[in-house]
Amino acid sequence: MPNDLLIDELVGDLRPVRPHNPVRQVAWLAVLAALELGGFAALGTVRPDLASALDGAAFWWKVGGLASLAAIGVATALRSFDPVSSPRKNFRWWIGVAAVLLAAGWLIDLGNASPLGLAERLQWRMGLQCLFTMTLLSLPPILALAIMMRRGAPTDRSASALATGAASAAWGAFIFAFHCPSDDPFYIAVWYSLGCGLVILLSRTILPSVARW
Amino acid sequence: MSAKSDDWGELMAAAQAGHGGAYRRLLGELRGWLERFYGRRLPPAMVDDAVQDTLIAIHEKRHTYDSARPFRPWLAAIARYKWIDRLRAMARTSSEELSDDIAVGDHESAVTSAVLLKQLLSRLKPAQAEAIRLVKIEGCSVEEASARTGQSGSLIKVNIHRGLARLAVMIQKQTDAE
């Protein structure tokens, strides 16, 4: 098609659009997070010993760390949907914070001195359930971010998919943390890392083609 | 930032509000800019398609332009994204026979006009650059390129594929560094 004809068609197709607004996106995601957390709690899933868990450093390490990772991940992902931004630098921040959190967990674990062996501490049956539930809880944010990614104009789709996966994984794990009865840093480091890895892999595999433009 | 770029930002803001006249003027001016952009980066036979593809992308993604920010980086990011897309598409089709309209009649003007592409090729391994230059820019068949370079047909295909994939990564990394 000659370029003049194409321009005629594009002008003919012109409709007013509402410019992209990151604040609106953040507001939508905050509402989704509140609904998901509220809905999950309404199912009676909150751990019964939550009040006593609040006294432990490991619980705050778990919840605070995951909230930080979710926030950095969401900010990185949303920024990457703008064509001018690349998420790779910010994504390295996410990995750095995750590494610091794992090191902090190791320090907390040193202070706990559990009498159980590592295999027993893994509790693999419960761990597999954790993995499954965590992944399910990551689906709402991954869907919401995928819609935003598709509507946006990411110029590095692979990195945007990684950031979206990282944000959604940490988000799902954060909500799950209010149910998970374990505050053992070793258990959390292993199963939560596996859960996050799974969601990131899923996102990295599917989203680049979904958000192609 | 040039005055023209500022004008383009204002025209795009008007287009976002549905102003057809401003949009027509903007697309007309962008077409010229894009023809020069791709003329330096792609073989001439691919320039028109790349320009049209980018104009459509600009149309579909016009809501992502923030009128509080300069227009030129937004435009350049989209144009570069579509350029990388073209290189990846060339890599994917490296083993297919080229149709007649891809081959370029005037080899010399083809090579000299895609100046930036030529510069980028110099950063690849010589065997990769030669395979891309002969098949993708000059329009030779894989067999002809094989005869001229001494590389086997399969190696020509592999070198085109790897070379173009590497070019796409190089451009992407350059974008990140900027």
C-alpha cells in the first residue's frame, strides 16, 4: 500500500485517546491487591497463630521482604511498558534486593539454631502445596500486568516479561505469607524461591508473544 | 531538542484529542523522518515496509506518548524497536529463498545508502558480516554467496541467522546503555 493511502487510512481511523497514566495503573493494581488479600482472608485462610507470629523477626522478614520485592517489581514492570524505558537496570535491582533478603534470612536462621535436619525442615508435602497456592495467587497480578503490557508499548518484551513475572511472583507470595504457617527461613528460602522462579519462567515464556506489537 | 520535535509533540497531543488535521500533518512529517531513519539502517527494498509498519505502530500506541515529555525519544524508541523487529524477522527467514522484490538491482547504492547497517556489520565476525551483506543486502542466493565466500550453504545460513540475532542484541544493549 502506498504511504499516502496508509496515512489517509490512519487519519480516518483517528479517535480521541486517553493518554497513558501510570498513577491510574498503580491505583488499579492497589485495588486488585486489596481485593485479593481480602478475598483470600475471607476464605478463612489466615494462619490461626498470626498474633504470636507477629513477634518473630522471621515473619516480618518474610512479609516485609516480599512486599518490597512486589513493589520494586511492579514499579519496574509498569515503567517498562513505556517505549522509552528499559527494565533491565531496575530488574537487576530486584535481583539484588532478593539476594540481600536471602542473606538476611540466613542470618536469622543462624540465630534460630533449629534441632531438625535440613530434609525435615523442608517439609516437602507442605512445600508442594505452598508452591501450588503461591502460583495460583500470582495469576491475578500476572493477568492484570499482562493486560497493561499489551496496552503499553514495551520495547524490550523479554525483560518486561521478566519484570512482570517477578512482580507477580512476589505479590502472590506476599499474600500467601499470611496463610503459610512456616517462618523457618530455610523453608521459605527454598519453597518461595521455587515458587517465584516458576512464575517468572511462566511469564518469560508466555508474555513476550502475547504483548507483541 | 529541535523546534520541529517540539512541534511534533504538540501535534501528537492534538491528535490524541482527535484532531485529524494535526495528525495528518504529523504523519506526513514523520514519514520523511522514518524514511531517512530506515534508509540508513535497512536495505532499500525493506525501507517502505518498515516505514509503514512504524506508522501503524505509532497510530496504535499513540496513547503511550506523554505530552509533558519530548517527542523525539518516544519516536526514536518505537522506530528502533521496529528496526530490531525487522532484523529478527530477517534472521528467521535466513534459510528461505529470497523473492525477486527483496533482491536489489543496484547493489552499490543499496550498500552505500544503508550506512549505519554497514557500520554495524563491521562489528560482527567477518564471515557473518559477509554472509549478511551478500544475501540480505545485495540479494545473492545462498548458493551464490557460498561460491563467492567459500563457506558452505549451511554455514552461510547459520552465519546470517547468528549475525542478525547478534545485531539485534547489540542494538538492544546500545538502547539500554543510552
